[in-house]
Amino acid sequence: MVAFSTANKDWQQRNYTGWGFNHGPYHLNKTEGPNKILVGGPENWHYGFNYSDWSLKNASFYVQDTLVFKYDPPTNNTGPHSVYLLPNLWSYIHCDLSQAKMLASPTQGGGNGFEFVLKSWQPYYFACGEHGGAHCKDGMMRFFVFPKLRGWHY
């Protein structure tokens, strides 16, 4: 099963054509920013949680928002997790980590977690790279966001 999320829930209502217009359903966004967003909310970053669904339900994300990945360091009772940035949609769909960049190792998610700033207006594809991509493929530990530009609500 493959789940896709644009992480911009307004697109479901076909509100994706308002680039630069200030009329109709398109209006200036009232959000103050940037925001810190805990990936997975109280679930944090772990195997078996649907992060694609989470990102869709918790949209919208904006340029300069910070995603916080929290996960327990590996112990005898918990397996390792990590955070990878995948280069494109194909890699995301297939959980192909061969060209991915490790953002956070299995020990970096403890405490206050690992923080990643959405610096550009582009898609970001995230996945857990542990167990040869099994956490991505079988454990639903992947999602992507395409942050909006702050100031405009599409």
C-alpha cells in the first residue's frame, strides 16, 4: 500500500490556483510564524504510525517552519530510528534510500529531538532508513510536505 500526502489540505478543495491573487477564496494567511511542529504529534517518530496521514491532517506547513523528530535512542527494548531526506518522489514511493541524505542518526532523536527547518518552497520527502528501508516500506515511517509561502493562503 502506498499513501500519498501533499500536506496541504486545501488542495482537496481545489484551492490550488490562487498564486498571487487576493480575491475569491484566496486570502492573506493570518498565521504568525515560523512554527515548530512535532512530527507525529504525541506519537513521536516510531514504527507502525501512518505519517502520510498525519501530515495531511496537520497541514498546512510553511517555509521556515521547523519539523521536530523525537524518537527514543536504541536500547534492548526499542529498535533504532533515523531521519532521511529522499531526493525525489520516485525514491519516496519505492523507499529507495540509495541517494538519500541522512539527517539524523538513531541517537539524535532523544531529548528535545532533531529539528529540521523547511528553508525553501519545494517538496521535502522524509523517511526512516533503518532495517534497509523496512521502516519506510512496512512501518509507514515516511511522509512528504510541500511548504507554502507564508503570507498567502492558497
